[in-house]
Amino acid sequence: MPLSPLTSSVQVLGAPGERHEEILTPEALEFIGRLDTAFADRRREVLKERHRRSGHLAGGTPLGFPLATRALREDPHWRVAPPAPGLTDRRVEITGPPERRMAVNALNSGAKVWMADFEDATAPTWTNVIGGQLTLLDVIERRIDFTTPEGKEYRLGAQLATIMVRPRGWHLLEEHLEIDGRPLSASLVDFGLYFFHCAQRQIDAGHGPYFYLPKLENRYEARLWNDVFLLAQELLGIPRGTVRATVLIETITAAFEMEEILHELREHSAGLNAGRWDYLFSLIKTFGHRTDFQLPDRAAVTMTAPFMRAYTELLVRTCHRRGAQAIGGMAAHVPSRDAEANAAALAKVRLDKEREAEDGFDGSWVAHPGLVPVCREVFDGVLGERPNQLDRTREDVEITAADLLSVRRIAAPPTREGIRSNVAVALRYFDAWLRGSGAVALYGLMEDAATAEIARVQIWQWLRHDRTDRATVLDLLDAECAALEEEDPSARVAEAREVFVNTALTPRLPAFFTPEAYTRHLVSRTENRS
């Protein structure tokens, strides 16, 4: 791809912080500026296409497997690249924000992979964004060991998980960095800073620059990422195909283009992941206006629901047919000090992981180090000494468009407890997010942006279809606001309430809550300049 000269340099609008100059070097800023300049127009086109297609689906256009790519799907010969060093065995992956304590705990947890998450598990304050990059750099340089003021030591062990990084989605901007008077793509900032500082370091250590790609909706978005990889490798003189990326299939439209997404990324592909929570969010967001897509309480929508089974079985079949790894969904339970409650939670996790391993998944996600042993034990029992089960091609699976959309088979009205739970979770998560935390333990589960999104869009859907009424929701919201204020006097209750009202109780459903919260409630660029 020909490179055009930069018309201006990247301007840093965020406040200076400790060691920020190690990340925001002139060379690193030049690099992310080149990426953003090269792909800014295509990124905007991607977002326009999302809006256009959303309108068509809302207007009744049926969703199906693309006719234009039928020959690609029927071609039995093409394959993705073989697993890269450090990604052959992925039986347990742990996810979390790139925060120093989390990094040490995750890397030492016994998981095969740690996904450092700048997306759903990170509130994108300027401190978190640059601090996360410093964490990754320090991990790779093995200089992250520290002792807390209370005397607790955090030290990296000898056997560490492979690092993968999840940048923010294409829809988000990084308001603290500008070029030509416009903010940079948050995706390219997260990807670019890590790639610039750590790609060669990871190669030298025997691995490589590995990523998870969130929120993709179609093959064109995968093609955009592939071209980003090609340019990034060219700019830094890194061999083509060194980057590897796993795509999260977490939108309903992407579920219909799994093969196409693998094909676009084939020389950089590290498989697909079943991003179950965002997938439910996407389903409601896409079809929430329709009466035949009304989901029951979130707790009642399990992975055994027919439409979720269709989604996961198609993912395994698609991946293994093309030599790609299939990674299962998140176990979000947080271990409890209550022995009985903990045993019940671990039993649910075990059943979930047994289903995934038996279905052919090559590994799965957990949100807490305490869940690594049970997940590993389950996959050890199925895999044995094998690193994966790519040989299970699941030719027995035949999934139709109707199977992926068969939501009505579990349709049920919400319960009052389900409505209250969604209000409680969304409100508390918004408060935590506004205060800088993107992963929050609530009611025994690790909640992140994806689960908060489900909570607020379910409220919107139930209101739209008269499954509840606005007065009931507002009464529950006021009660939860009072309870939160009593639980934590420092909570940003009024602002969290405002985010909830503006993203769940409006006639038109906002696509994401994050732009609303980011624009209105995080530290502004003007404040950062002062």
C-alpha cells in the first residue's frame, strides 16, 4: 500500500502522566498517525455501512448467508495459517484489563493465554489507556514485579501465558490524540502503540504480536483489519503473516459470515471465539423492534438455547473445516467465600466447559484465576496430550439461517426480578465505568461492558413491547440509585442514572452506551490541557 506523507503530526491532548513519554514517543506517534491517515476514510465507510445495514434489517430485509460468497464457502481447499508459536495449545484463556495486578495474576494463573483487554474490560480513561500500554511493555521486559503498600508481593513466574491484546472497536475514538484536528481511531491507537513497542520484542521472545478483534460485523471489517496488519508489518519491517488475530463472533451479522471473515484474515488468522454476551446484545440490538425476538430474563438465556447451540456448533464446524481454532465463551463467575455458593457456581462452570469441550472447542475463556483449574481439568480430560482438536471437523453439523434466528422457541415475558436485576447491574456498572473500572464483580459475576449492554438493551426491548412500563423501571431505578448511594457515598449516582436513562429509556436505541459515557462523563480534553 503506497504511503502518503503526514500533513501534520499527532497532537497529544491528554494530561502528562508518569512514564507516559515511554509510550508516546515521537516515533510511536508517527506510526499511529500513519495508520490512522491510511485508514480513516475506510473506517468511516465501515461505520456508514453498519448504519445502512441496520436500517435495512430494521425495515424487514431478511438476514442470511451471503449469496455473493457462496463459492468461497463451498470451496473445500483453502485453509488459514497454522497456529503461531505460543498459540498451538489454548485450552484455557483468561481475560481482563491490562492493569498491573491483573497482569501478574493472569500470567501466573496456569492459563495458556492472557487476553489483555482494552475494550469491554477497560474504561478508556487516559490513565488506563496509556497505563495499559506500560503494563504490557513492562511484562514483556519482565520489570513488572512490585510490592503493594500492604506488603503483598506480585512476581512473574517462570511459565507465563501467551499475551493477546484486544483493542477497542471501530466505532470508538481516542479523544486525547488528534491529527489534522480530528481524534484518532481508538482501535488503531490500542493496536498501534502495542505493535510499535512490543511486536519485535515478542518476536525476539519466541512469540509474536497477537490480537483479538472485537465487534466485527462482516467480511469487509475483517479485510480492513487485514490491511492494517499488512501496513503495520511493512512500516516496521516485520515479515508478512507474523501478526495473528482471533476474531470474536459477537454480532449476529458476523455469525452469517464466519467463513468469509476467516478467509479475509487467513494469513493472519488465529481462529474465532464465541463472544456469547456481546452476541446476545447484538441480537437484541438488531432485532429488538420485532415481536418475534423477545428474550426472557438474561439468566434464563443459557448456551443450551437452540439459537445459541446453532451459533456455537456452526463456529466449531467453520473453524475446524479451515484449520482454525475455535475458542469458547466466557465463564464469568467470581469465586465466593461461601463454600456452598462457590460449589454451585463451579458446578455450573464445569457443565458449561464440558459442553464446549465435547462440542469440539479447542479452549475456552475464564474471567478469574480461580476458574482456571476447573476449565483446564475439563479440557485436559478431552484433549489429553493433544494441543487442540482441530481434527474434529464436525461434518455432522448443518446449520441454517432459521436455526441461528430461532429465538421465539425460548420467548417468555420478563420477571420483575429480571427487570430489577438488569437495572441494578447496568446502574452499578455505569458508575464503576465512569470512575475508571471496566471489569466489576457484581452479585457473584464479573460484569463488563458486554453484560451491561445486555442489561440496558433488554430494558429497552421490554419497554418497546409493553412487557413492562416506564414508571415501573423508573421506580426500580430510583430504588437502586438510593441503594447504591448508601453502599458507596463516593458513587457517581446521578451521572450513572443519566447514562442509563439516555441509553435504555429513549425511543431510539443507541448502538452502544460507551460513546455517551465517554463523551459526557470522562475527563474532557479541555480539562486535560489545563
